[in-house]
Amino acid sequence: MHNVEQAWAITQCTSYNGVPGGCDTSKFKISDMHWGNARGTVRRDTVATLDCSAEAPCADIELFDNELTLVDGGEAKAYLCDNVDGEIGFKCTAPCDGRCPK
């Protein structure tokens, strides 16, 4: 991948017919995801955004062996997360706070 926003993303935010929904009410459970081996350049310091529902937090998410550099130099290191239980191979560095795609 080259010059992308980020390598990985999960969002449980819902929107239908242009009406924004909630990000914390989905009961759909996302678990046992294993993503890795991403190589290339990203435009911002974010490897992944994981915006999971408070009603059914994401569980056992594994991110491994990612080598991502910033377009203007440096290494992408941020993992923005809400409601993630069981990080494998990474640590959430900050909450989404409106920075995760919807």
C-alpha cells in the first residue's frame, strides 16, 4: 500500500440514509481478527483505528508484522481504539476521540 490514510480499521458506527447512528449500541460482536504483513506508506501516524461498540466490545484483535512509514518520513505508531478487549501484538495508544473514521 502506498500513500494511504491507515492500514487497518474497524467501525461499528451505523448510518442509514444519511442519518447518523450510534457507535456504542451495536450488539454485533467482532472478535478473533488477525491482520498483518502490511507494508508501505501512510499519510498520518496511525496504523489502525478500532472503533468498537460499548454494547459488544471487540475481542481478541491481533495486529502483527506491520511496517508502515509516514509519507514525509518516520514510522507510523498510533493505534486509536474505543472498546477493545484483548489486544494482541499491539497496544492501543489513545482513544478515538472523533479521530476514527465513521
